[in-house]
Amino acid sequence: MFSIQFPLRIGSTHSHHKEHHSCHSKTGSQKRNRKIIMAATINDTTNQEYDRSKEVRQFDDSKIGVKGLIDSGITSIPKFFIHSAETLSDLKPKRSSRLPDSESNLIPTIDISGLEDSNRRSAVVDKVGRACREFGFFQVVNHGVPLEVLDRTIGAIKGFHELPTEEKMRWYRREMGTGVSFLSNVDLFHSKAASWRDTLQMTLGPNLPELEEIPGVCRDELVDWNQYAKQLGEVLMELLCEGLGLNAGKLKDLTFLDARTMAAHYYPYCPQPDLTVGIMSHTDPGVLTVLLQDQIGGLQVKHGEDWVDVKPVPGAIVINVGDILQILSNNEYKSNEHRVLANGCQEPRISIAIFFNPLKRDNLFGPFPELISPEKPAVYREFVYTDYIKRFFTKELDGKSLTNYYKL
């Protein structure tokens, strides 16, 4: 049995874990300002009952996150991170259904420049609509966000997660009362097994947190990224509406541009990536997600019975449909299951998701009346968004979409 011994001694040194194969050409000098010592013991007494809830509570109380576990020098992952055989078997592609290389990069990459030209815009709307119907995912290039902004934002989030642990502890909390929180696994106490990642969460709209609450190492970059992401979100919402034959401003009018939340994930090296995941298969809340990812890779989307890689494209931003848009579109657009594999690379993986939610949360939401007809009746009942989001955050992240709960 794997047992984590607490409390931790902060500020000591420890030899780093053994080098494993690198998945990335950039090894880089990994800065370790101050090391953390975590005494980890393996007890071979199999008849001793494993107290998962105690171990999870100890881990959360330590406030060190997954990055802290790695910094402590562990070479095997704690038991509560190990997933079921069923989950783990699904991580390996089935030989019979494995896609040929020519089809492995199926997620469309769409150039969204030149939208002022009506013919060009019509072609882009068609591509976006097709991607949302078939995959629920696409990548955009020539999106108007300077590449240096993307690079600075990723670098700033990496910088936060690689701060000395005792500095990051200031933000470690599960409540978002201040608008900012650092934590490991939003569903830690609801899930059957934890995932190998840490997250910096931040409320972006309608108002940013007080500036002093935003970590200084990433403050300016996140304030800038919020503005660019909001502008991009408005453009995308127009394209999504037009793809359904609706007025371009319909989603904006329903306040979906105004309530935005960021989840900036850090996936450190995992010594046993075949035993855990980065994020379990799930669908996203809200209407759409704007995701910035680095070049490490690991994001996968369900397509039929296969899992398809969302391969990093330099300068691209990943877009996906959320549960609420699937419902509003009356099942025209798909909120697709996706997951992230545990990172077996020495270089950490960084991804920054912004979720677009309604500001008016007590309004009723259901399929748009314009998309309901005798030939295609409403697939979902109306509901209040607060009910949906409460259900989302009181269950584990799993592949069972909440959209099924509201089906008629």
C-alpha cells in the first residue's frame, strides 16, 4: 500500500527523480528554487485496509499539488491516482480500429481571416458548422491574436505552476471567493481516481478579480489574454450562430460572452503514465471553450469508437462546443467527449481553457425555437443554468454528458 506521510518539510533539498525518455527536444534547465521533501513509504502488508479518503484529504491539505509530488522525488504514483483497469485499457488504441496515419489528424484547422468579405465569410461559416456537427472540435488560425501573446500566456502559466510551493500555497483553495484559486483536481473528492494535473482557476467576466489577487508572475499576461479571448469569442459566436441559420448576435444577446472562467492546467511529468490520466473523459459546460495549448500534445477527442489526437498546430487555438450549445442547437452541434493523457514527457504540458457561460444564470435555457419544427421536435426540456452548473460541479468528470439528463 502506498502511504503519504504528512506533514511535509518545506525548503529542504532532494535528488531529482531518475531521467526517463524525453518527448520533446527542449529539455531546458528546470528551475528548482526550493525543494519539497515528501516521505513516501510502501507498505507490503496487504491486509491493512487502504483509507482512500484519508490519503486524498492529506494530499489536499498539503497544498503541494501534483507538481509537489514530483518535486519530492517520487518514482511511483500514489494509489488514489491509479485508474480502473477498464479506464486504462481504453487508453491504448485498439489495433482493429486504429486510424491510418493519413487520417490521424482529423480535427479541422480553419483559417478565420478575411471575414469582412461575404463570400469568404460564408465559406468559413460552412467549415465551422461542419466541424461542430461532426467533431464538436476545431482549431483556428489567423485568428487575430498575436503569436507573442499566445507564447507569453503559456510561459506565464508555466511560471506560476513552477513557483516555489510555499509561494503557490497562498492561492491553494477550492472556493473561488476571491476569483482566483490554485488546486489539484476540481473533482478530487467526487472522482473514483485522481488525475495527474494541477490547475490555476480564475474568474474573467463580467469582472476580473482584484489585481493583487492575481499572481504577479502571470498577472499582466492573463489580463491581456482575457481581452483577446473575449474578442475571439465574439467572432466565434457569430460564426456558430450563422452556421445554425440564426441571427449572428443571438448568443451574445443571451449574455454568453459576459461570464467567462479560466482553467489553466499544468501536466507535469508522470513516472507511471500508463496508470493514470491527465483529465478523464468529459464534456465541457457552457456554450463554447477557447483553449490554448502548447506543443507537447495529449488532448484527445472521441470520434465514433476511436480517440483522435488534437495535434498541436503552431499558432492555432482549439475551439470546442459546450453542453449548453448542444442543447441550444437542438443536437445540431455536438458537445464531444475529450480527455488528456498523462504526460510521460520530461517537459510539462500547459493548456489554458476559457469557458463561456451565461451571465444571466437564472434564465431558462432550451433548444432555440427557430430550430424546432414538426420534422425536428425539441430534443431537450428547458432548464435553469444554475441547476445545470450545480450538477456539473457535484459529480466527477466523466464521459456521461449532463445533456442526457435534460433530454425529453
